[in-house]
Amino acid sequence: MQSTGPNASAQGANYDGRESLVRPERYRGLAADHRAYRTGDVVTVYVLEATRAKSQAATDANSDLDMRAGLKTPTADYDGSFGIGASNSGGAQTTRVGELRTQISTLVTEVKPDGALVIEGAQTLTVNGEEQRIRLRGLVRPEDISADNIVLSHRIANADLELVGVGVVSQSQRQSVFYRLFKWLRLM
């Protein structure tokens, strides 16, 4: 006898005329591969990102102009010279280093026709009033997901990774209005 009504799903679903507690389209056997492969699956991402950028420039310019003139007479020799010289050199260097190491669980939001998985996830951590938010979105090939259902961040195509900190520490790093004004006026 089949159940109908609001409690029917709690008692079992009807598939092909039989009642079952298992949904065939969602079932995976105990020995089956448990890596993410469909919408709604969860993938753990190990974020191990290190960036290092360095830009360097140097200039050196010299210019000299010398003019010499001489005059000889039977009684005296006159020599005259005139010279102008200039030299200019300059250099600049900028260096920026960043590192981010964390783990974040993401959700498969879409499966592309070629089997690639679109993943997206966010995580918020608050420590001593400082809130850190990390958001990750990208495209993963199923073969890059390990048997433990983990993917490394450098294996994510079109990765969009954002880390934002809000709180006392980030506010203390903000420059004052007066400092920014004086810097804009090139007084500092």
C-alpha cells in the first residue's frame, strides 16, 4: 500500500511503483568515487597563493657641449673655451609580496557541457572584532579533484579570489583625510 499525503516523502519515495528510502539519482555506493561531479556537491579548496611582483627602472643621461676658439697674432696667442655640461640620473623600484593560505568549502553551482565544474564558496571568520571574509569562484576539471574531494587553488581556472578584512586593524591602516589631502597637494 502506498502512502499519499504530506508524510509520504518521510516514509519513502515512490520510484517505478515501489517505495524506497533511496533516491536512485542521488545514490552512490559505498565503494563508489565520492569526488564532486554534479550540481550541489561540495569541494574543499586548499588556497595556497603567493604573489611577488617587482618593478625596477633606472635612467642615466649625460650631455656635454664644448666650444673652443683660438686666435694667433704675431705677438700673442689667445685661447678661449666655453663649455656646458649636464648630467641626470634616477632610479625607482617597487616590490609587493602577498601570501594567502586557507581552506574553504565550495559548492558546485554548475556543470559545463565539457564536464568542468563551476565552484563558488564564501567563508567569514571573526577574531577579536576583526572580520575576515574570503570568497572564491572558478572552474575546476573533475580530474583535478583528489580522491579526498580536495582541489588546490592553482588548479582552478578563471579563479576569482577575494579576501576582505573589516574591523579595527583595517581601520587603523586607513590614512587620515588630512594626510591624503597633503599628499595629493604634494606637500608630503
